Amino acid sequence: MVKVGLTGGIGAGKSEVSRLLASYGAVIVDADKIAREVVEPGTPGLAAVVAEFGADVLAPDGTLDRPKLGALVFSDPEKLKALNGIVHPLVGARSAELEASAGPDAVVVHDVPLLTENGLAPLYDLVVVVDAAPSTQLDRLVRLRGMSEEDAAQRMAAQATRAERLAVADLVIDNDGSLEALEPQVRKVWERLRDA
């Protein structure tokens, strides 16, 4: 088994890289997806978030109001630290379960947005960073995700810098261009991972 950490700043295109790697045969362990699962209604994770931040972070249907919680935590480092303290251990436990169920010859790609911030690079055989210029990230967040420039800038500022991410990279995928330019790079990375 080859354990790969895949990371990149918000709006860098990590999800597209993850999708392509899955299409080639990688087993994807998606930390963002798991982070949503561990705070679904009825979970201990959601109960802990409500205990920490109050019932105001719930939508009328009882689900977590992600935009409201995001606005709260991304403007306050202490609140973000408290949220991460609740969610990260739950995500880690579920990720370990998924990895354990992969076969011995699998390429297991852990899609981890905060890999650099949380010092997780040593946990992986290789770290792949999806890199894009901050201007590209900002444009994608505003144009494709409908965020305000201020909200997008706050979220980018809450993450590691581009230089910090690149410092932990074993392999870098440049995603400042088009999807057509991305695919051959990801294919080359896949071939390297498969042979590792």
C-alpha cells in the first residue's frame, strides 16, 4: 500500500485532481467528505459542535448551517481551533478505518485540505500539492463558488501559505491553467504513485 497525502489551498483544484486519481484506480479518503459525515444530525460530532458554538449554528432542519459556522470560525482563530479540535479526531478515526479496508496493493490518496497546517506530511509516503496562484484561487472562489471576495480572502488567509504547502510537497501539480492542461499532469503523478 502507498499512502499519499493530497493537499492544496482552497480553490486550487484539489477536488478535480482527486476525481481524476479515483478514475485511474486510487482509493480516495476525502477528509472534507468525512468531516461532513461526522457532523450529520444525530452524531456525537454535531452534538459537540452545538455544545461549543450554540444552537444558532443549526439550520431549521437540524443540520449544521455550514455558511453560518464558517463565517463564525474563519474570522476568529480561537473558534477555528475549537472547531478543529472537535472535528479532526473524528475525521482521523474514520480515515483510518477506510484506509484499513483498502487492499495491500492499493494507492490510498488522503485528500486533506489542512495537511500542512496540521503537520500531517510525515504520515504519508508521498505528499502531492495541487498548486495555484492566490489570484487564481480567489477568482475561482468568487466566480465558481459564489463567495464574496472578503469571505474568500478570509478562508485563504486561514490556511497555510503557498510557500508552506510547497515546502512539504514531494510532487507538485500546477493548476493555474485549464482542465485540459491538468489531466496529463495528474496522469503522470498517478504513474509515479503506482510505481512507488
